[in-house]
Amino acid sequence: MKFNVFTSMTLVSMAFGNPIHANSAPTTTAPVAAEIGNMSEKDAEAFVAGLQKMLKVTDPKDIKEIPNTIANNMVHYPLRWFKDANTKNATMIKTPAEFVKNYSEIMSAKVIDAILNQDMKNLFINAQGCMIGNGQVWLDERGIKTISNF
């Protein structure tokens, strides 16, 4: 996923229940003040805010769509998934279907708490991407690339 103004608005609009398909995104990249790798600070904040909003929904119909929406629009494959602190090698999640199948394990309570409690003022961003929590989630300009359940 290439970040641009449309992508940021897409992620936020998905969280607000007004999905827009990323396939229709224009190719023009908006100018940004600070670039970190290929991701701007604003793009990272918009991505995290959209993910937070999505995980806060309470309507049962919307809740059912969360795994598919994240799998198909917010994850870069293969996703590196570290199941626990004792796992030295990541499990590679290669497809959206595999992500959805393992959603409840991948998106553990600890991972969801890290996402929901992430303060935008303390968002860690470097040349490798953006870290949520204490490393529970890493993302870059293509989407979520690593999830750690510890």
C-alpha cells in the first residue's frame, strides 16, 4: 500500500463506516513536511487513528467486518507474526484469508490494547516505519508488517 492523501483518508473513512476501495486511489502523492522513509508522520497518525476507530466499533454488523477490512486493506503480506515472547522465528501470514482465519490469535487482547492506547504524541517513527505500543505492531508505507503478541 503506497501512502498518499487518498490512502490516509481511506483508512480513516473505513473506520468511520464509510469504506472506500484502495484500488481507486489516485497515484499523486501529497507533499508532506517530514518524510520518514516513504511514510510521513501525518500518514502514520492517520493510519493508527483509523485502526483505533475501527477497533472501537460496537455495532455487531460492523464488528464482523473488522477482520476482513484489516486483512484486505491494512496489512502488507507476508505479515511477520510473533506468537509469544518465546518465539524466535516469526510465523509468516501470506494471505488475507490466512490472517482472517487466525485473527483472534494474531489480534490478541495485548495487541488490541496497544493499538487502542497508542497516544499520537508518543508515536515512534523511524526509517523502518512506525511502531505501535512497545513493538506489538510495526507498519510502513505498505501497511502493517509485523505483529508481536508479547
